[in-house]
Amino acid sequence: MSWLVFVTAFSMEMIDTLKLFSVKFGDPEIIQRSSRVFFIFCAKRSLRVLLTICGIGIANCAMTTQSVIDFIREKHKINPRISEPNIIGLIFIGIAGNLNSSFKIGDIVLSKNWIFPQNQKFLRFNSKKGKFEDQPGSLPPLERVKNPVTGEISNFLIPTCNTCNSNDPKISQSIYPSYIRENPVFFDNFAITIKTNVFTESLDAFKIPLTQKLLFPVNEELLNLMKDIIDSELVKGRMVKVNGKYPEIHCVKVGVSSDTFVDNDEYADYLFETFDASVVDTESTSFVQTCLSNGNRCVVIRTLSDLAGRGPSLVSPMIESEILIELVKNLAQINISIVETFDSLGLY
């Protein structure tokens, strides 16, 4: 038995896909596990397609992805310490923020690598020099991330103002401490990005030094296959216009993820210039790290829904805007085309 897995962050992204799959494959088997729901379709006698919604954020995504992998292993009574050959691919698909000014809302982005830019070390303040710096001997002694273009240490420099005012009425609510409500202050140059610890073997936790990564790569073979599918005449013929134009597909070097929703043009510029990142979200790096730690092939497909602070907020996951409806229709067509391609090529 082979398995193809689709994960998305919130229900709106999955509804049209569930409808399409139900029409083509019949009603799914529904499994409730770890406060999540797995929709399992029988695409072929030896091919199962699992759809699930992880929830927004890094922790939700990692927990759900691991739960899916464990579920499939247990179903096949496979030792969880052994890489599972029956999972032919895990695909994260959904909307994301655009960091590349040459891309348009609705475009499809496939990133080769993903980064946690906010896995950071906060710096000490040097009162003699009047600035924050990475002082010798300060903890933790983790390797710092260098700008891939200049080779310089990548400091967090945004926002550049000393005091940032918020027009959000929620800032005055009691969930914020009074000193933040009255004067939300941010400091320049106080944090540097560091690499992330990664375990791929049982004894990795005991290695000295610990294995660390900046870039989490998706599976190259799956990435190329997804590009070919989305760029095919079949899928193009099924696409609808988004915001008045048909989507284009872009393969990029880097995408970034954190639990911070980016709606700030200066920070968006910082991510683009420092990491050469073209897309930002709150799940993908976590998804890729979890898949890599389990030895499973994965890929991420993102459609651009907003400008990350460089323009009007066109789409909110919580609002059924016309643009969001168009985006979701295209995601569903991509999903069904992926399954059809795996079937027609016998990739299971």
C-alpha cells in the first residue's frame, strides 16, 4: 500500500479539494487522531490519499505531520525508527505571503529550501559602546547565520524606528501588559539568526557538536514533478484567474517560516535581501524539518495571497474574499491533478 499525503493549514484551503476528491474517489474514510481529522481516499486499490488540516503555526504543523507519519507506520505495523518507504510523498499546500516584488497575487511558488529566520539569539547590550553585540563567551555558543550574498552576519535590523505605534484596537486590550499598550518599543540590532538543531537518527541528540541546519531542502525529484504538473496544459486549462490574471509558476531558492505573521514592508524587505527569500508563511519549514527527520520525501506548494505589508492586505484566511475563493479553487485543481498524474504514471 502506498500513501500520498496533503497537508494544509486551515479548512478554507481544503474544502474545494475535499469536494473534488469525493466526486472522483467516493466518500473518504474519516479518522480522528491527536485532535486532528484525517480524510483518507482510496484512489486505487494500492494507493491511498490522506488529506488533513494542521492549523496555523509551526507547532501545529510539526505535530500534525508527525501524527500522520506515525499513523501510516502503525497502520502498516512498520517499526517507527525505520524510514517508511510506503509514503511516496508528503505535500504541504496553501496560501502564503509574497516577498518578491516581481511576483503577483495568485502566482504559484515552489521553494527548494526553507529557513527559520526567527530562530534567533538575542544579543547583550554593550553599555560602553552603546549597542547590542554578540560578545565572546556569551551563551548559547551556536553557529551564527551569514548573509548568503555578502557573507556578513545577518542581524535583525527591522523596524528601524525606536518606537512603533499600532493602529490595531486590540493593542489596548488587557492581554498586553500596560507598558506595551502605552509605549511598544523595539530595539535595532538586537538579534541574530542561528542554525536549527536537527535529529535524523536516534543518537543524534548525543553528538558533539549537534547537527545544525540553516536550509531545509525539499525533495528535488518531487519538486521537479510538481513543477511539471502545475506547468502542464492540463492544469493551466483548469486554473481560474486570480485578481484578474492567470497564475504563473516560480521555482525559487528560499522560503521562510515563523510564528510571526508578516505585515511589515521593512521586515519583508529584510527577509528578501538577507535570505534571498521569495515567500513567507507560518508552517512550511516546520513541515520540511519533520519530514526530513523521518526520512520522508516532501515538497511545499504555495500560492501568493498577500504582499506581506507592501500593499493592501488582499486576503485573510478568516475572510471568504473573492480572491481567496479563486486561490482555493486553483489549489484544488492542483491537488486533483497531482493524484491523477501519480496514477497515470504508476508512481506508487
